[in-house]
Amino acid sequence: MNSLKPIPNLKKLSTQLLEEDLTHEDSITIINEIHGYFNEITTISGYDMEFKHLAAVPTASGMALSLNHAAQCLLDYKRTIKFLKGLVSAIKDAQKEKPNQTIQIFYAGCGPYAPFITLVAPLFDISEVQFSLLEINKESLDYAKKLINELSLTKYIKGYYQADAVTFTIPDPNTFDILYSETLDALLFRESYVPILASMLPQLSPDITVIPTNVLLKVDVISNNTNDASSDTKTYTIFDTRQAIGSIETELPQGFTATDILFESNKSNDQIIIDTEVHIYENLRLTRGESSLTIPYEIPLENPTSHKKISFTYLLTPQVGLKYEFL
């Protein structure tokens, strides 16, 4: 006898999450309901203290989220809603480009809930969309399979793969229309979004749709004028993921060229703040403070500073992340 609560109408709940007039409070209620059921069926809440669920998984370049952290991502409410809207819009746009064809999605880094299958697939017919899942963590992939099976979504799955996305060779790469890889964190720290795209994009069709389409790291330098009480803010893009990947000629480099920001001699540089700007799809973006992905970071700064500039480098080894130094 099945002791689980009745399967919720995920199509109804996902449709509600797509509504333009949805309040933030209602979105929390809906996503919490979905999380409660996913938790019950997988026994993964994202908050248990079992060590194997807390450990991040090393990849060929960077780290993959722990099973717990991956599950918690569903509860990053604005992030979940905007990514859901982005993927659904991308599928519908692909359908316009390829009418009467099945849209093929390669999902790299699905986690135990595979939310962008479990929330998206019910919105479409099996003939309209198919998913291929890749996950480095075997246990996480097993939970995703269990959830997908319990939700009667297995017919939407073209294939499951347990491997490192940074080194994985995609089968039949030219058949895919959308690459979905939400493998990132604030400041593009530690996780493998950059090396995954650097590895996968050359394998796929040049017109592949990627979600998120791009991630930028931006710096605000907030300065006070020495001659009066006014202040101004200058914004610099110090790392553009797609631009950096486009500059790779052969093998993945150890890092990407530094960006320098000069300090103005007639001003007091009061604050330097780094932001992560996630371009999901078309006009859908996550900006400062909307998500755990876009938490700003303030660089400690002596004021007045004797330095002439600050230099930024995005490294892929020995650890993925942004580095800076004062010069």
C-alpha cells in the first residue's frame, strides 16, 4: 500500500508559477508544496546532516554541489521561477523554429530533484519535448530517477548519464536544441559553469540555445569627490563568460586575462562591490540580491588607498574562482 500523499497536479502548479501576476508570497507557498512532495518521495529535504549529502563533488575543473545543496536550490524562489519561465520560453521558441519536431534538451547537472524536468515536462506532451540528464553524483542521479518514475515522467527521458560534465562526450550532439546547465554560484565561485560550457559548446550545434545564456561579473566602484560632497558610481564588466569561452583556441586555459580598474587620484574610493548578473533567457535576469546566485561581495578597501589599480583574474585551476590584487 502506497503511503505517499496523492501526486500533486504539477502541471497546475507549474502553470501557476508562470503567471505574471503571481505574488512572491504565493510563489513561496507553491514551491514549498512542491518541495514537500519531492522531499517525501526522495527522502531528501536538502537539510539533513548526513555527511555524504553534505560533501561537494570534485570535477575535472571546479566542484559540483553537494546533494543537499542541490536540493535546496528549488527553494531559491525567484531563481526557480525565472529559470522555469526561461526554459519554457526557450522550448516554445524552439517549437516555432522547428514545428512538429520534438525539442531535445540536454540537462547537465540535474541534482536529486531535476526540477527543470519535473516542473517543465508536465507542461508539454511527450511528443513535444525530450530530456537527456547528466549528473556527476550517482546517488543524486538515482534520486532523480526515482522522482521522475514516481511522477510518471519516464517517457520524457531520452537518456541518463552519470559522469563529469567537464569531460563528458555528448552522444549525438547535433540533435540537441537546448543546453540547460545551472551549475553556478555567486561570483562564479567553485562550481563548474564556465568549464562545462567551454567543454560542451564546441560539441553542440552553433545555434544551440543555452540556459542561462550568459553570466557576467560586474564591479561597482563608488567614489566620493574630494572637492565636494558628491559621489558617483562607475560600473565595469570584469568577466563575461561567453566572451571568455569564445576566446579559447584549443585547450581549456588555467585562467582568463586580468581586467584592471584604475583608481582616480582626485577621488576617494569608498566602496568596491562585485555583482553576479545571470542572464537566463532573453530579458529574464537575476540581479543583485534576488537569489543566492546574485549575493554581492564588497572588497575590503583601505581608504584613502595608496594603490593605483585593482587587477582581476578568473582562474580555473587550482580552484575555480575570481581573484584580485591591489597594485
